[in-house]
Amino acid sequence: MKTNITYVSAVGFHALLGLLLYLNESLAKLYFGLAMVFFTYRIVMAANHKKTFEVLLACAYFVGAEVFFRTTKGAISYEAGKYLVILFILMGMFYKGASGKGYPYFIYLMFLVPSIFVASTTLSFDANFRTNIAFVLSGPVCLGIASLFCYDKPITTGQMSKILLYMLLPIIAHVVYIYFYNPDLRDVLTSTASNREAAGGFGSNQVATALGLGMFLVTYRIFNNSPTLGLKILNFSILILISYRGVLTLSRGGIITGVLCILIFSFFYFYQATPHVKSKILGMFALLIVALVAAWFISSNQSRGLTEKRYANKNAQGIEKKDVTTGRKELFLGEIEGFLSNPFFGIGSSRAKDQRIEEEGQGITSHNEISRTLSEHGIFGIAMLVILLFKPLSIRFKNKGNYFFYAFLAFWFATINHSSMRIAAPAFIYALALLHVTHDKRPVHRKQIKPQAV
């Protein structure tokens, strides 16, 4: 009962927080500062055996809050989310070290270095070298350091549940902010293009990614942390509210990724459940489908059919668009061309964006981390991708009971293919897949033997 009350209170607090930040956006800086101090204090003061858990809680919270802080301009810098994850992980390494078995991720980090030297000779004179390099490499560095720390570290499913909750709570605050920012969408939804206003005044791609992640996180709670009818109603309501506003950003990648993770997680959760539990899972999954369908139809009604047209790759007049990738195919092919022209050392970090500035007058950032890695890192990029794709399998062979594994990897892979590594979420969630998840031990209740009367 205490856990349920705490969860409801946490949800209510963050919903109120979202409203307060809408009413006074300047409070976002105070929120950011207090959160940073709070989690740093918890890490420093935690007992040694709890250090790893506290580090992961801190990272999870700022991963969930990163896009919200960007929206409200609360962070000390645009890339603060990634930098804080790196900082907390380094604190964890100071106290708990890194796994020697995760050495391929150290090699991965070393393979990032040559592109910096190449960039020093290839970037244009007008490009800000430090800023460009930091922007492009902050995501890969975050992934490498987090993976090095998390690899094969033991954690219970109960602890993982709390980590995911800490990631969900700031997303709930973000969703409340979005609702108040633009409660009536009929005036702003006039085309099938991704809509910044519907996303709360910030980039719809990143917001949809955060909301898609929120959809997945609350689905896990529906399956595993909703023992009472009240909690089921609460969590289904949160799912519908997040999904509804996520769809209305008209940014497809993040929402499709969220649904994909839900399906993969549901399959492995069902597959590993006992026969008795499987019947309950099927019932919950049916209700889950109903909730998602309801969110879709409500959003379709509010957008006057624009959501169907958007996901069917049509414009507002119902005419099918020629390019389903909305220009990302050209970016992808351009970066592959960069790899083919410089297959050994690549064209250098951030050079792909720099070239587009020179040739087209605008520096559109890459949406695909795979093509960008190949283009900017050359043969080292191939080695990096091999490590990222195949090293996690060694964990899976030893820990097949982790029903989060494939859902986490799916989130990472899908996100880097539609949004690159603009936010810390794909890096950190990839690292979570490398944890050695064990099931909580149930307490053993022994019947007390009464002494026999003599």
C-alpha cells in the first residue's frame, strides 16, 4: 500500500510541476538545479552497495527530463542532459569501477578519437571546432561510458522498475506542460508536417521520442506495477494522455518506436511468464490495445484526419508524398557517399553537417547515426557498429531471463535511425540492456514452532 501511495503522490507532484513550469517557465532553472543537487547528494551519501543503483536513478531522471529542460530552457546548456549522464556515470566509476568484461566499449571510445584529428583538417574555417565536435560526439561518448559502467553489473527487477519510474516521472510533467501550452490544437494543425506548436513549442522529433519512451515506460507499469483497480485506471489514463499528444506532434518516428518497444516487451514478458500469469497478461494486453486505439481515434478527431494522412505519407489534401522519409533518404545517401569517398579514416566528426552548409547554405543535422558514423569515422565506424550490435549478445546468452533486453535494444536502434543521438535516451537505454538483471527473491516466511509443554 505504501508503494502505491508513493507512486500516486510522485505522479501528482510531477503533474503539478508541469503546470507550475507552464505558468512560470523561469522556475525550470530552479527545478534543474535542485534536481542536480538532490541526485548528486544521494550518490555521494549512499552506502557503497547502493552506489550503482543511485547512479542509475540519477541518470534515468535526467534522461526522462532532458527534452523537457530543453523545451523550458531550464538546463545550463543544450547538451546538459548528456553531460550529466556522463558525470553521474564517472562518479559511479569512481566508487564502483567499470567491468573488465566490457572492454570492447573502451575500444569503441578509442575509435572515436581519430575522427577528431581528421576533423581538424577537414572542417571549414568558419566552423566552430570545439562546439561542432562536442555536439556530434557527446551522444556516442555518453553511450560508451554508460555501457562500460553498466556491463554485467547485477541489478534486480525491482530496482529496474524504480529506474524506469524515475525516467517516466519527468515525462509526465512534460506532458502536462504540453497540454497547458496548447490545449486546443485545431488552429495549429493545418498540414501533415511535424508540428512544433503541438509539441509544446519545441522540436517535435525530440518531443515525440520522449513521449514514445513514456508510452513504453507506462506500459511496463500496467503489466507489472498495477496490482489494484485504481492503479490500472491511473496508468491506462496516463498511457492514453501521452499517446494522444504524442500522435498529434505528427512526428512519426518516436511514436512508432514506442509502439515497437511495447510489442517487443509484451512478447518476451508473456513468453517468460508462468501459465497462470499468461492469462492475466493477455487480458491486460487486450485493454492496452483498446487504450492505444482510443488515443488514435481521439487524435484523429482533433486533427480532422491529419494524423491518418501523416502516417499514410499523404499531405493535407490526401495526395501521397513522393518521399516517405521526408528528405532523410538524401541525407543518408549523402553520408554513405562520404564513407565511400573516404573509407579508411572517414571525413571527420561533424564534417557531414559542415559540407551541407557549404553546398546548400544550411546545416541540417543527420537523422541517422549509422550513416553518420560510417561517413565520419570510416573503417573505425564499421568496427564501432559491430561492437554495438554484437557485444550485447554475450550478456543475453548468460541472462536470458531479462525481458527488458530486446525492448531496450530496439529503442536504441530505432531511435538512432530516425533521430540520431540528439538526446541521451538511446545511449543510456542501450547501456541498461547490458545490466545483469536478476529476479527479486521472495521473502521466506517460516512458521514459528511453539515449545511443547513438559
